[in-house]
Amino acid sequence: MIRAYTLLELMVVLAISLFLFSLACPLFSAQIEEGRFRAFCAELSGNLTLARHVAQITESPVRMAFTSDDENRYRCLQEIDGDTRVLSVSSWHARYDRRIKNRLPPTALPHPTGNGDLTRALSSTHAPDLVFGGRGSSSGTLVFSDGDQRTVCVVVSGRTGRFRIFRWQADTTMWKALH
């Protein structure tokens, strides 16, 4: 005699599976958001490195120009003989979380290097842009936040053009160096 499952048994198994899946979804969404923020940090680091290296190699300034629209995108631009070349365009607004913007988080945070608190999302000696030159750059600080719990801060040294990227660790209330 062939034993088969009844429709009722299949429906019960399906209902249990859907219930377990609904419990697991929030766990995965937090990991996905964290992965998107890490990918954003990696892209930002890559574009800063590109701007710095191109400026050093060509001994011509490279600007990171930020848009003022709601997307808060940036472009790496180089001007040579009056022509402007676009070296790189940010793409996190299309691929990652749209909430990540060049803004301060809702709560005040200390500056990663210990110089008071962060007071502006973009602080640069060449405001409103960040400029990398052949032998140095703008001194500046960039802050990106998703408005909730994830914040990253870039500190650029004007003398050398080197930069450090820090990630705010809410659980330890300290900055952690990423790059």
C-alpha cells in the first residue's frame, strides 16, 4: 500500500515553515544592512585612495565635490588645462542603503582624533570640496551616518594627504580605525 501525505498535512508543514521564516527575516535584514554599510566604507576608501594617488602621480589637484541634493553623492574631479575629468562617481546611493548620507548622527560624537566634538558633516580647508594635491591636500573631516547607529568619519591630513577612516562603535562608545 502506498502512503501519501494529505493536503492538510502539507498545509501544516507549509504554515510552520512560513512561521519559522518570518522569525528569521529580521535577523538577516540586520546583517544585510551591516554588509551594505561595510561596502559603502570600502567604496569610500577606494575613491579617497584613487583621488590621492592620481593627484600625486599627475601633480595636479583632484577634488571630491559633494552634491547638495538629497542623495548626497560625490564625484572625484581633476582639472587639467581647463578640462575637467571625472575620475570616479559615488554609487552607494544606487547600490547600498539610501539612508547613508553626509550628515552628523542624531547624538553628538567626539572627534576621532580627540579635538572636541564633531560639529559639521563636512569640514575642509577648501570647503565645500575636499582637495588632494601633488604634495598635500585639504585638511578635513567627513562624517557619514545612516541616521541610526552606524557612523563613519574620515580625517584627512593636509600636510601629507593621508587619511584615516574611523567607525563609531556604539557598544564601546569609541572610534575604531578601519583604514
